[in-house]
Amino acid sequence: MRKMLEVPIMAFLKSTPMVICSSFVLLLLISPVSTSHAAPIYIDFDSLSSGAIVSDQYGALGVFFQNSLTDTASDVEILDGGYDSTINAIMTTSYSDGFYVILPEGMNSFEGFVYEDSYYVYGDEDYYDEGGEGEYYDEGYSVYIQAYDIDGLPMLSSEYVVHSTDVWSAFSLTTSAPIAALHIYGTMSFKIDSIQIQNTMNGQAAVTTPEPSSFLLLGVGLLAFLACRAGVRQR
């Protein structure tokens, strides 16, 4: 019985070695892979012109700027004066609700630099506990960040706070689970620049791993390749 099976198989191998070799190459090309941790994303806004509204320009990276979790419109504007370049993103309206950053799937780390404008008030010492009657003084403000999960629920018990007044300050927000979106707002107008978004879970920033089906296809391809070599040698 074994010999009866070997004869037609070997005949097939002798007659069609190139077909099998081609199949091997095809199997390797179509073998799917899955990315368990996407590569870090860096956005410095240098590719945009001053005055441009930032919304879906980074959509290819999975990053969107919008007015709310559901409102895809955006009021985020590019202005001159970035952290390490000549332009950056800024919220131009004081006391606004800020903006939202929609992140690609699987990201849990959001870093960058923020700059918030100072605010001068006509102060009263008893009320403001600073300055004096009839004096102007610099009131410091902060930028606040809240993270949301895939269900639109807050991930932080209280907002992440970045204290920044008339100076660029670094911020770094990392969670133990993927972040779907971020709400960023300040008491005054503020700028944000040099954003880095990545997956730091499991201590890895970017790892590409084959799916189980890839191993199966690879095994089939290797067997076909070995059979091909055997067929060529028999000829």
C-alpha cells in the first residue's frame, strides 16, 4: 500500500517541481502576522501650516483631534512657537472645554510638552492672598488630562495635572490598560507639542508576533519545499 502511494506522489513531484516551489513562496508571502504592540507614534505638528485646524491629519496613524468623544469637529489650531520647532498645536479659547485626542487601539502611554499662558488679574491681597491692593500679579494655572477607555468611561479617579505657566513643562501619562481617548483642557489657553503615544504594557514598546495560522502555513511551506528538492534530485 505504501509503495502504491509513493509512486504517484513521486511522479507528481518529478513533473511539477516548479509548481511546488511557487506554492512554497506563496505560502510565505500570504502568512499573516499580528502586531501585539504598535510602534510608538511621534507628532510634532511640523508638517502643518500656521493657522491650520488639527483634526484628522494624523488619521493614518490612528490619531484624531476633536471637540468631544462624539463630535469629530475640532477647534485645535496650529500657531507659531513650539517646544522644539517653530509651530505647535494650541487651544486658542480661554475657559473652553479643551479638546479630545482619539488614540489608536492598544496605546497606554501619552507624553509631550505643554505651555499655558499666564493670566494677570487686578488683585486684592485679602482675596487673592498675593500681591496687594490695586496691584497686578501673575496667576498660575494648570492643564488637566483625563483618560477614557473603549466604553467612554474615565480611567483616572482625578485628572492628571500639569502645572505650567509661561514655560514648557513635560508631562507623561501611563495607564495599566489601553487608552481609547484623552480629554485635555486648561484654565487658560495652552499649547501642546512633541506628543509621543505608545504601548508600554508588558515592558515592550513594539513587538510583532506571528499568528498560530502563520506557523501552520510555514510548516506546510517547508514540507512543500523539501518535497520540491526531493523531486528535483529524483529527476
